[in-house]
Amino acid sequence: MRKPSQFDAIVVGAGPSGNAAAYTLAKAGLKVLQIERGEYPGSKNVQGAILYANALEQIIPDFREDAPLERHIIEQRLWVLDDTSFVGTHVRSSDYDKPPYNRYTIIRAQFDKWFSAKVREAGALLICETTVQQLIMDGDQVVGVQCDREAGDVYADVVILADGVNSTLARKAGFHGEIQAGNVALAVKEILFMPEETIRQRFNIGEESGAVIEMVGRITDGMMGTGFLYTNKESLTIGVGCMLGDFKANPSRTSPYVLLEQMKRHPAIAPLIEGGEMKEYCAHLIPEGGFHAIPQVYGNGWMIVGDSGGFVNAAHREGSNLAMTTGRLAAETVIAAKAAGQGYRAERLKAYKTALDDSFVMKDLHKYRDMPGVLHRNPQFFTTYPDLVAQAARTMITVDGVDKKTKEREIFASFRKTRRWSGLMGDAYKLWRAFR
């Protein structure tokens, strides 16, 4: 006989998506249990991240009053690197230096801890250092969770899975299969501490403003991936991530940590981080399969949010921001289902998927649905083209007595020789498909 529910909802995980779901539910007056396997929310995170204000404003409109924000971002840089140089573009605007600010750098450990405090203030019960072993089923309906330690079996009307890309719960329950190496990236990050004044001088920023650099090219050793550099208050977050399957197939067998060390020695990057003291390091998985890799995200008595569902925008790296939006939408679905009094079967919770489809989450994922496959199958975008672009830039700006017309012919000749016309046209079409 099924035991009565002790909670309206159980949220497994206390990252951005889990906190968003738990907060939204508790704020609406539902009885919520949140379970976190770490010592405290954020204890497993040391990395920096980018916070897009809009996603959090939808949940906590006044978050700026006390959230642990590092710097608001006024400048975005994109670099394409060969082995010795970069060609890039900068977008910097005084409009981004006026409140309310659009984006911030954050330290996830501090941010997750703050967000969790807001969840508890809203009325949710949080249990830490507890692992959910498996879901409890009543026929085909999820009715609770089985935990280790003293928590034991806990019952609820609905369970929201926010336990990250490494989640085993959905897989154990048969909701989706094993994660594929081609659909996930392994990223390594460091936080380098240095004086605040040094950071301001090197990046030409103010006391509270900051800059972000995103990088592609030779720094990933021919693998599909990106590098990044964020300015925090008194530290820099630097990292690089590549597809997990590429690390295994890479002929050089370059390890993630070695890849990061090589990136830090690049002539364009080394001066920016010189003197930084590395105090924190982490490695973590990021879902990168995009639109085609998203599993079923709802069923009888359950929903999946955040990294567990593969919600990352491949074009803009908006992982935590999409995660918070999915958590909020899942919670709103539960709130509506409870108000309607029609239960939590799949046909009712389908409203979550409908809300996702109507939001920017799935619209952006659909727009860039072909990007992961296109880039993964064409390593020349990370090797050949960065070399060609960098060489073309050096040729044009070097004053050596050769006229510009001749230089242009030399550049076009180098492109044709390396990729031929068919290759160039084919690559242009592939990029159009990836970004259309």
C-alpha cells in the first residue's frame, strides 16, 4: 500500500536549477524538501561563472540587494587564437555600466550558498550530506525517494531531479540511457588570485565593472572546445573545455590539466594572468549535445531540470541561467497542477515541456541545434582557420614594402591552397547551418 505523501515536492540537488525550483515552490506555499549530497550547497563548486540577471530576476526580483556578485560585465571579447597570436573582436558599452546591470561574474560556491539561504527563508526544508539512492515507484508513478543515512524513504506528490549532468537517478529509473561521450564536455577551471588594482589595470575596468574573454582555436589542441577568462573582484577565473570523446580520441593524448597549462602559457594570455596565485581548481562535466540530446524531461510524478536535462545554450554558454529558468518553469507546473487538483500524471506535467518550448530555452537550443554536430565533425574550425585568419591579419598590418593588392592576393592564395574552393564553400555552408 502506498504511503501518504510527506511533502508536496522533493527537489534533488541544490545547484541553480534545484534552488530555483525549490524557492519557487516554497514561495507559493508548498511543502518542499530539498536534498543535497554535499556538505552544504555550493561545497562542490569552486569555479567562477557568468550570471545573466534576467533569469534570476524572474525568481528573486531584488536579488541585487544582497547576492554575492563579483563584477558587472561591460565588455565581451571573442578571440580566435593560433599558436602565437590572436585575432578578436570586442564589444564594450557604457550602457552596460548603468544599473540595472545585465550580466555579472560570480563565484558559484558563494552564490549557491546564498541562493540556498533564500530557499530556506521561503520555507523549504534542506537536508545536506544525503544521497538519494533511487526513486520510489508505485507502479509507473514516482512517489518518493530512497536516501542513505537517517533520511530513509521520503514520499512526495512529485519529484524534481536537479542532480546534475552526472545524475544516476533518471538512468536507474529508466527515464534515459547512459550519457554519451560525444554529448558532454569536460571543463577544467582555476581561480587565480591577484590584487584588485592589477585586475583593473590589465583589463581597463573600474572598481565594480568587469570583462569576459571567450576563446577558440589552437588552445584546444584540435579538439572541439572553448577557453574562457573572467574577471572577478580579486581573482580571475580561467578555464578550457573540450568534448569528452575528443579527449579519448586525441592522438596527442593531452590531458585536461595539461591543456589548461598550455593555454595559460599562450603569449596572448600569459601577460593577463602573470603573478596570479592559483588557490582553487576543479573539473566538471557540461552537457553539450544540444537540442538533439535532450531526453524526456517529464513523466508520471517526475521532472528533470538543469544539467540533468542537458539544458545548455551552445552558442552563449548560459548553463546556470537556462538551469534556473528550467527550475522555475518546472515549479510553476507543479503549482498549477496542485491548484487544479488533477494529480501529477505525465499528461498534466506535460505543461512543463510546453512552457519550455514557449521559452527562450528551447527556442535557442533549436536555433543552434546543428552547431554541436557541425563543429565536432570539422576540426579545421579549431586548427586550420585560426592559423589562416591570424596569418592574414599579420600579413595585412605588416609594413614591408609590399602593396596591399599583392597582400590580398597572397592571402586568398593561402586560403585556396589550404582548403581549396570546394572546401571553403563547404565550410561556409556548414557554418551557416550551425548559426542560422
